[in-house]
Amino acid sequence: MYQETASVELKRELTDGVKAEIVAFLNTMDGTILVGVDDDGSLYEPFQSIDQDFLDTKISNWLQDTIYPLATNLVKHYFNYDGVLVIEIKEGKDKPYYLREKGPKPAGVYKRVGRSIRKSTEDEILRMIMSSKNYIFENDISEEQNLTFDSLEKAFEQNKIELTERNMISLGILNSSSQYTNLGFILSDQSDITIKVAEYDANRNFKLKKQFTGSLIDLFYYVKEQADRLNDVSAKIDIKTFKRNEIVSYPGASLREMILNAFIHADYFIRSNIKIEFFEDMCKITSPGGIFNASMEEIMKGTQTYRNHKLVNIFDKLGLIENFGTGIPRTLDAYANEQRKPVFEATENFFYVTLPNLNYISDDQINDQINDQINDQINDQINDHINDVDLAILQMIFENPGIKVISIYNGLSKEHPTITVDQIRNSIKRKIYRYIEYRGSKKTGGYFFKK
């Protein structure tokens, strides 16, 4: 029994549709077409009666006359022991491959998507042509030549670098003929690159919606400022050490690294926007352009590829990049001890990063905590207002069960000379009441830690 997969296509007969299947594999991935097999994987008996020499000649003529560019060296065909016609196809480098009679248009260019094929869009065909010709967007001449670089000059000045014409040519902002490149355009004050930042409430309604356009350097700082503001910090009080343990929603360098990754690896030829979206439970970063010259598996193992070499170099000179190619490993390290992990997804046209919010507590988690009678854990997480003096009061009560307010004052006044009796009473009444209780009469009683 044969089985159809993303890389194996089953066909009952050698119809014209097989030509489109061959084109799709040439444009997408290595694959195999098995002709003479029914949809359920069984042999299609009528195919067995067709003369094999006739079939062999037919497919040889197809490869020679109907598919362009010539792909005879990429396609191998033979009959196996079941009498099935096996057509093995290697992904080609001279894309787009197409049906000669249709031309390099959507009607003649096919792609493999899962277990089926579809016609390519005009944009996809253009990207195939660019890829096969080693087209590099940042090196191409900008359509706009009347450019200024106030933002870039300011950034270079802060790093003690002068943006002379010679430096601009060296960096790739100008070509050897002193024409501005696309790299120059996206770094210029006239850049039309747009970055979107959004924050949503629990119902996916906008709490924040911002759109920034301009020099890529300015955009990075604008977006980083918004992201830093939305990267909340909560505090959890450790009663054993009387210290605040701060929990950052997006730990370590994860948020900054993934935003930076989106900026320097985006495909700016694709007229789409980088999006940074903050939901209650996660941050999702979307950038145009899939993985460049590598697979997701290779990237996760540490393979480094750069779509925009010169842009990476400029960000490095401006001190915005700490280590080349370490964004994903550093992000994974930041979540190493967490149950929720970052998720990385890639399509042909987009790259997605999802960072879990470590401060997010779902309704189910809260209900579980209530049922387990550990409400204090939730209370601790919202006790951000407890300061060092409050912690000192807590520690004094913990170490001196039954202590009174005046004794707390006497014990802390040397280390905290500005502390007052009223401040202690206010802290007990409004801040640390969850942890302590008063036992005994007003005259002889005092404060104790709750059991």
C-alpha cells in the first residue's frame, strides 16, 4: 500500500495534471510522484496494461518540451517492481519553473502547499526570479534619490562616527556611482517603512494602537520605548528572606532581541509591516519574510543567515546588536526555567515569534489556587506597593512575636531614621495586614505572623 504525504503525490494515470505536479515540486521542494496508484494507496489495475515504453517516451517529451527552464537533470523516472511509474523531482535553483505554453505567469507557475498544489501569485513569481538571480534588495538603487539622513547622522554622532560620503559608500547607503540604495532609503528620513504596535484587553479590543513611519533607526527606538513600557514587572514577597522577587513579563533580553531580529531580518521588498502585538498572555511579533536560506530546524540549531548583511553591519556599528546570531538562543535561555516557552513559526512570507507573558494568570489558574487555599500567592503577586521599610517591619514582627508598635519603632529608628510611629501603623493597617495579626488585649497583646 502506498501513502500520500506532503512530498509524495499519488496519481492513477499519466494525465496533463502530472506536468503541473512536477512544476510544483521543482518550485517548492524535493518530491516523488507515483503514477498508477489509486487514492487509497492500492495499485490502479488499468494503468498496468499501458505500454511502459509509451509512458517513458511521453514523460521524456514533457520534460524536454513543456517545462521551462529545462529540468531534465532534476527529474528521474522509472518503473518499480509493482509496475508503478516513479517520478523523482529535485527542487530547482532556476525558479520559477513553469509550463511553457502558459509562460511565467500565475497560470503556468505552480507551488506545493501541503498535499496539494496551487498557482503562484505574481508577487511569489517575482520573488522566485529575484532569488534565482541572487537579487539583494538592500543593494538595489532606490527609486527615491532626494534623501536626507538627520536621524542616522545623529545616531552615528552619538557613537562618534562621521557619516561622510566615503563612509556611506562603504556602508552601502550609496553605491559606487553615488546613487542611494534601498538600504539608504529605509534608513533615510524619507523612509516609508511602517511599524505597528498594539496592546489588547482580554476581549481583543485595542488598549493601545500606534503606527510609526520613518527612518529604521528612529523606528527601532520608538518601538523599543513602547515595548519597555509594556514589559510589566510584578513583585512577589518571599517571607523567608523578606525580599521582593521581581518578575518581568518578558524575561532577560527576550523582548528586545526578538524585536531587533524582526528589524534586521525582515524582507523589506515585501510591502508589509512589522507588527508587535501585546495580548494579556503573550507578545506576538510578526515580520515579513520567511527564514532566509535555511530551515527552521537549522535556525534552532544555531545556523546564522542574513538577508540584510549591510543593515546588520550598521546596527552593529550603532551598538544595537550585542552578539550576531544569538537572538533566538538568548530568548530560549531567558525562558529556560519556565513552563511556558517561546514559539517560533515560519512561512514562506512571514516569521512569527510568540513570547509568553510570565505575569499572566488565567482564570483557571486563579480558581485552582483558590480551591487549594493558597490565595496568599495571588495576593503576594499584586503586593507591588510593599517597600523596604514595610519589609523591615515584617521582619521585626517575624523575629519578635508579640511585639508592639512602639517597640518596632525603637528597633527600626536607627537604621531608618525618618520612620515614624504613624508610618508603622499605616503599614500594618494598609500594606502588610495579609501576613500579620494582633493577638491579646490592647494592653498586653502584640503583633504575630499569621499561621
